[in-house]
Amino acid sequence: MILEKKKTFNNFAASKGLRSTRQRDIILDYFLATRQHVSVEELYLKIKSAHPGIGSATVYRTLKLFVEAGLAREVLLHDGQTRYEHVMAGEHHDHLVCTGCNAIIEFENETIEHLQDEIAARHGFLIRNHKLEIYGLCANCRG
Amino acid sequence: MILEKKKTFNNFAASKGLRSTRQRDIILDYFLATRQHVSVEELYLKIKSAHPGIGSATVYRTLKLFVEAGLAREVLLHDGQTRYEHVMAGEHHDHLVCTGCNAIIEFENETIEHLQDEIAARHGFLIRNHKLEIYGLCANCRG
DNA sequence: AAGCAATTGAAAATGAATATCAAAAGCAGG
DNA sequence: CCTGCTTTTGATATTCATTTTCAATTGCTT
């Protein structure tokens, strides 16, 4: 599915007349290799250790392209940094965020998705994406 | 219910050993008088026109107190500003956010709330609050 | 009224994100 | 493989929301 995503990005780039560059390839590789919710800074530091030449501005710019291309999604947690997560085809996961230890538990619930569709339809609203975050204390932290 | 909220804040202040100040009273009045999703800047400007002495740092500080006191909730939209909305006892509304015109439509759905409780229970998670935002185009903007 | 700690306002500091711009790199067409 | 044109990049400066700092003020207790 990594090839799949690279193809998606290439198609997007082609359709927008964007050029294919070494940096974008590298950043995409690193982004695809991460797990959930990388901040730009985190991704930048990882990349920098292997590719010192790449600047953080490029990482910022490129992640925004990934969002446009439909590969990534912005996640705003409460730590003052914009984070990015993968957009999986079809599937959509939401988050339980522990305010004690910052653990993030992902879950999926079809019924909730359906209800959202209904609500949107009722308002003539066309859904592009959504975000559901539940804040509280995880099993460990509720002590 | 405004008196209710003032009392809630006073109780909180008392329990934390916080002092009662003119500024906090004023800021609370203005916050309670706002409708949904005030940014700190917006609230500060409103207050400043009638009370020029009050500084923005105090508004920032005080809104965080309201969150601690359970009166307010942070809402992170995608405009780079932290916004605050009222916490209504029991009820919880979520948002349809139009990426075309930035309109925000609020809705409530009991079933979704229930499902969230179930999911949390399944993970031994204790819910403090949650946030559901659906992004897309409103009826006007989907043209 | 006096003393002490919390609070405030102004200004400086921080920090994420964006804009600027000259140099470098991609992509034609010849 | 050059040439010329445009996009992209990296470094730096800039912006802007938020936080911190700190001296002065204020609230509270005795």
C-alpha cells in the first residue's frame, strides 16, 4: 500500500503540474514510515539525521501537499503543534486522548460514521472529512 | 443560568484559594455574554472598548481558569487561534465546519454520545470531554 | 491599617508557521 | 547534451498567537 500512496501522490503532482523532486520523495518515504500523528518538527528531525540538506520549510510545504493530495490529514491536539496522520482509504479512525500520559488510542465505529452522514444530509452538508477526539484518562491514569 | 455559572466559578476559585478580582468578574461577564467560539483576541477587544485597562495576558490567563473550572472548553479550528466555547451542563454540541465560508453549524446527537461512552468503557477510559468536527461544504458552498 | 501573597499589565520572549528571495534543480525543445 | 524558462529549495527574516517576566497593584487576613 506504500506503492499505492506513492502513485496517488505522483498522480496528484502530475495533475497539478508539480515537479518530481528528490526532497518530496524522501519526505514521502519518511512520512509513510511513521506511525500516527507526527508533528512537522518530529518528521523534520528524523529526516535531517539522514539527509542534513533538507530544510524544515520544505517539510512544512510538502506535508501541506500531502494533505491536498489526500494522503495526510491535519490533527490538532492540544500541544501547540500541528500533527499529520495517514489517510487510509475508506477507513477512518478516531481517537481517545489521555490527558494524563498523552497516550492515544485509536478506534473505529461504523455507526458513528453513519450517524454523521445522516446529520450532514439533514443540513445539506457535503462531508470531506471529520475528526472525533475524546479526552479523558486512560485505564492506567485514572488510578 | 448565568448566575449558576458565576457560582460555579466562585466555588472553583474558593476551592483553589484564588482571589476574586474585578478583572475576572468582568471577563466572566463578557465570556458568558458571547455566543459560540470566541477567540481570545475577539473577547479581549470587546472587553477593551469598555475597560481599556484590562490586558490581553489577563484574558488569556482567565480563560484557562474557566477551562479548569469546567465553564469553558477549548476548540481548535484551523484558523490558528484557540477558541473557547461554553460548557453546558450535560448537553454537548458538535460542529459541521464549512471549509468554503467558515460557517459553523452546531448539532447534537444523543446516539453518538452513547456510542462514545460505550467505546470509552470498552477501553477502560474515563471521558472528560470530547470534540467532533465534520469538515466539508455547506449547502451554499457546494454549488 | 499592615503585611503578605496573589494578581495584574506592559513589555519581552518564545515558538510554530509563513513569506522572501537568491541559488539550485526539473523539464521541455532543439 | 545544451539552452532557457519555471518551479522548488534552503536559509533567513518575519509574522502572529501565546507565554513568561517582573515591578507595581490589589485582595485578603489579622
